[in-house]
Amino acid sequence: MVDTLYGWIVAAPAIPNDVGGKYVAGAYIVFVLLLLIYVSIMAMKLARIERGLREVAEVAEQRKEDATAGETTPAEVKS
């Protein structure tokens, strides 16, 4: 199996060094740059969503503490 794989790798044509090869290499570079830009945009978006979720969790925790504190204080009795 390893010999067959090695045979395919050796038989696969390499990128030629003529003008077409330069365009192919340029296309790969552009693709990698666009991929990096996309990943960085998604990372910033994820960070913003996490920050928003953290704020929502803090508000929910504060409301839970307020509700718990309200139950433990003695109720005022009006006569």
C-alpha cells in the first residue's frame, strides 16, 4: 500500500516553472490570504458573541441574587 501511494505521489505532475505556474502559485497565495482574513473575522465575531453572553449571564446572576435576597428578608406586615 505504501508503495502504491509513493507511486501516485511520484507520478503526480509538479507545478511547472513557466508562466502558468506563477499564476497557480499566486492563486494559492490569494486563497490562503482570503482564508486567513475569513478566520480572523470569524474569531472577532466569536469574541463579540462571547462578550455579549458573558454580560447576559452577569445580568441573570444579578437578578437571581436579587430574587434570593428578596425572599430571605422578612416581609413587612401592614396593619
